[in-house]
Amino acid sequence: MTLAIFHKLLAIFFTVALGWLAGRQHWLGGRGGIGPAARALSDAAFYLFVPALLFRTMARLDFAALPWRTLAAYYVPVLAYVLAVYVWHRRGAARIAVPGAEPAEPAAPATRAIAATYGNGVQLGIPMAAALFGEPGLALHIALVSLHGLVLLTLLTTLVEVDLARADRSATLAATVRTTARNALLHPVTLPVLAGLAWNLTGLGLHPVVDEALGTLGLAVVPLCLVLIGLTLAQYGLRGHVRGALATAALKLLVLPALVLAVASLGFGLSGLPLAVLVMMAALPVGTNALIFAQRYDTLQAQATTAIVFSTLAFAATATLWLGVLAWLGRHAAG
């Protein structure tokens, strides 16, 4: 754990603490309390700032320069993992494994799956990759992050919309398919990703004014989401959500990086710098998109928030663990 990464962790908790203080002091809530303020910030992130960030990322992405084999070594195990977590929760097994969990809701399985998969790849991941692996490692990390929204958010958005459509018992199969397709496509996550991809394929590029405007909007995502975490903590607290959050944090910090390590090294033959970047990307704590997703579908907001806080706190220890494992593997391979 380098000093730069430690300072980044402190900055994250400081910003979250400011959001918590704003919630406790009702600086943003007025007479309506914390809930309306948190909802307003969540809607601003989900409908304005995150779409701007996703569209700009996809429109500017150089697909020809991406290291596709290395990306496959990451996303093949991650996709298998996220589907397994989703199916596990979909079948209700998590309610048995985690006593006292919140009642099952249609959007809960996908919300739990995104919390157990989607890491803090930008605010914490970028300085981590730069500090640990230098420019070559940072370039690979950014390539991984650039596809995060396209692959994971699009998949989980589709899954949650399927579950919501199926929850309507009176709907016919044709109506369910139509509703799912419409809601999945005309969605604040999926639509900007697909629109950005389509614009990218035209080869026109972004006008400097448009690029600057989208970049400015995208810069608001991280601080806004961190303040939202603090507001949600002030609203719900930690009591009653610890077990589920600890289970999610353990999946994110331990199970996912172990799976990526095994598949990338044994299945794809990666070693050295590419393997280290992939494992540390998987080992990042739960990202703020988990809370935005939970707020969007009004489910498990407290548990998502607690998982973000716990996993970020534990990251100092688990990052050291995985760096030690990677160093041992490097020495073993050299010997």
C-alpha cells in the first residue's frame, strides 16, 4: 500500500464524511428530511452526469488499440462470476446464508450482483495502477475501465429490467418481452453507451465544445456519488445491514480477484504486469455505481452503502494481501 493510495482512501472517507454531516445537519434536506435530498442527487447522477460520462467514454474509445486477449482474460471470469452471483441471489439462497436480510424484491438480485462485482476503478483504481505499475500498467487499467460500463452495467441493467417485467404477473409473454426491450434500451445507462458506440463507429469524433461539456459533467460523478454515500449513511445508518454488506465485501475483495487470478494465469497464460493489473482491478472495493443502481431501483440502498464503506476500509489490508500473492507468484515463476 503506497502513500498515494492511502491518501486517496483518506480523501474518499473525508468526502463521504462531509455527505454524512450534510445529512445529519439537514443542509440539503430542508423540511423533507434526508431522503428527498439523496433521491435528488441520485437522479442527477443517474440521468445527467453518469450518461454524459458513459457517452463520452464510448465515443472516444479506440477499439483498434485495445489489448483484446488481456481484456478477455479479465471479462470472461468476471462475466461468469456476476451471472453466478445473480443466479444465486435470484434463487433466494442468499436469504438463507444471510439471516435477517431485507425482503426479496425484483431488482434485488441484480443490485447485489453489481455491488459484488463493480469496483472503484476510477477514483481509487487509476491512482493505484499509476503508483504500482507505472504508465504501462495504467494504460492497461484504463482499457479495463473503459469497458466496465459497456459490459457490466449493460448486462445488469438488462437483467434487472427482465426481473421487473416478470414481476408483473398479469403481463403476457409478448408484453414482458416488449417492456424489457424498451426499458433496457431507453435507459440512462444503456442508451448513452449504445449512442456513444454508434457515434464512435461513424469516425466523426466529438466537437471540442461538446467534448468539454461532457467532460465537465463527467467530473461531477465521483464527488456527487461520494456525498450521496454519506447522505445514505446518515439516513439509514449501519445497524441491520452489516452481515449482508460483509458478505458482499468478501465476495468483491477476495472471491473475485481469486477467480480472475486463476482464470487469467491458468486459462489465458498471463503473468507479470498484465496479470497483476487484472488481479488488482478485480480486488478494488465496491464502487459507487452500486449505490446509484440501488437508488435507481429503490432497493438495498443501505446495504449497498454499507458494503462500499466496509470494502473501502478493508481494501488497505486486502490490497496488501493480493500484492503479496502476486509477488510470491512472480518469485515462484522466476525460480
